[in-house]
Amino acid sequence: MKNHIIFFSGGASSFSVVDFVKEKYPNDNVLLIFSDTLWEDGDLYRFVHETADKLELPLVTISTGLTPIQLMFEQHVIFNNRIPNCSKYLKMKVAADYLKKGITPKIEVWRNKQFLKQEDFRIDATLYFGIDFQEAHRSEPIKRNWSPFECQFPLIDYFINNQDVLDKWNIRIPELYLKGFSHNNCGGRCIRGGLAHFKRLKEEMPQVFNELVEQEHYLKLYVSEYHYIKNLEVDGLDDEVKALWHKNLKDCYSDYFYGRAKRPKVYIPTDLVINQYSFLKRHGGAYPLAKYARELNGNTGFTTQEDQFDLKYDVSGCGCFVDFGDKKEGDFFEEENFQLAMAI
Ligand code: SF4
């Protein structure tokens, strides 16, 4: 009996892949794997569970136990389109460790395990990814990085209408698509999103948008102060003192970033603007989400063409699981920068 493992992100395309594999290999061992960032839209869980239940397939959810915001806090860096560490650590590495090395992450939850036809689901497994012909250029890096597993991309070879497959199983499309988002990742907050993506988030889910603006604001302050201490050179200031200051600083913010407090334990002017880090990209550089929010509210002052936003077409978003760049050699998962210490 052959093993088939589908990276099921909760997206409509990966759902079509689930149906494709289920229909093609009805007698084999088919497993759905979902890397949870714990930052997902509530309806995503309804969707992945309903899929597993109606198609009678086993689903394993794995997670480090951290959200992208918490990982930024632990790594003292604010992610953006060019630093997508959440994609690397919370999605790809946790799955690679699980499948390649048999490492069980902090969270491993099984659903419908009774449908798992053999326990050794990793042996000679074929992995499936939900990329289509428009992303065919990603297939070679994926194959290299998931070797020795065989990788398959059914949506490159076959055109499948996602809505037809949803209708076939009578499963409602995830809520974020109905709100106009192009994907169902991280509850619409994706740090790789473009200006149009965040505009939609602000319009459709203002509470989530405002919470994200606030989190970015406090992250900027925390990260700036962390690195200020780290780089401080003063006579008599040794590593031991710096470690104590870092610990005190972390204590001020950790309850906030771990959801145990509404505010950090420090006084911070709420209108402070730092143009240094950001989720958003603009003209190839960083652009603070907080600043964008103020301008969408009309507090701009920008009048030149250069300052205009591409609010319609700059959607962008995460290529989690498939975005390995153009590296020709080596194993992405073993890269030195992939091994950045995770203080968790
Ligand atoms: S979807 Fe975006 S925010 Fe979520 S893990 Fe991927 S890159 Fe990070």
C-alpha cells in the first residue's frame, strides 16, 4: 500500500488536491497534514475538519505553539515579505522535521486517525502541493528541498475548478474567500501581503487590522530597544548586565505578546512612529502598517505621484510550503540561516 501526504493549508486549491488524490488512490494510505500558525481565521478550522470528515481522511495538525507575532518577539525581528521567518519556522520547518526526521512538535493533534490505513505513513510517501501552472517554476526547488520524498503537483497537470469540487462534497468555501481575500492564510494578516491586501483587511476586518497595527507598533519598540541594548558599548557594561536588561525588557512585553495582558508593562506614546521595520513593503523597502492606517484614514498630506499606493493590484501573500526561492543547490531546511536559534 502506497503512502500519500497532502499539505492541506485550508486553501481552496489544496482542497482540490485532496479530492484528486482521494479519487485516484482510493485504496492507498492518504494523510492530510496541516501546519497551524495559531493565527488562522476561525472558519479555516471548520473547513479543514469538514474536509477530513466528509472525505473520511485522517488529518494531523502540527504546530510549534507560537503565532507569527510571538515568533517575531522571540527572534527580536519584525518579519515582512523579505523576512518571512514565520513561513519558514512555523510551517515549513515544523513539517520538514516531522516528516523527514520524525520529530514531534509541541502540538500534534490527530483527527479521524481511524482512517489511517498504516502507521508508517512516512515510508516512500509521495507529497502533494496545491500549486497550479502559473506557479510551475516553483516545482523544481520544492522537489529538491523535499527530497528524498517524491513530490507531485496535480494542479499543474490538470485544470480543476475549485468551486466544482467544493460543490461535489457540499462544503462551503472558507469565509476569507467570500470576503474577497486571495488566500485563506493566517486570518488575512499575512505579513507578505501587499497594500491592496491590507486595504481589504482594514475594510473587511477592521478589528483584526487595528489589532495588527497595535502589535506592529509595540514590536517596533521592543525590537528597537532590544538591539539598542545589544549594541550598546559602554565601559563596564558586560554581557551579564545586558542579559539582565534583556530579561527585564522581555518581561515588560511578554504578557502582551502572549495574550495575557492588553498592554505592555511600559509607558509608550501611542503616536510614536518608527520607519525602520514593517510588515508592509513599499518601493522595495519597509513601510509601517501604522503609517498606512493613518493615511487610509485621511491623515496623509501626501500629494505626489510617488506617494500613491497601489491599492488595487498589490495583493501578494504567502507562498508558504512552496516558496524556496531560486537556490540551485543544497537543502533549504539545512541552511545556516534556517537554523537561527529559536528561543522557544
Ligand atoms: S501566511 Fe504569511 S503570516 Fe502566515 S506564516 Fe505564511 S508568511 Fe507568515
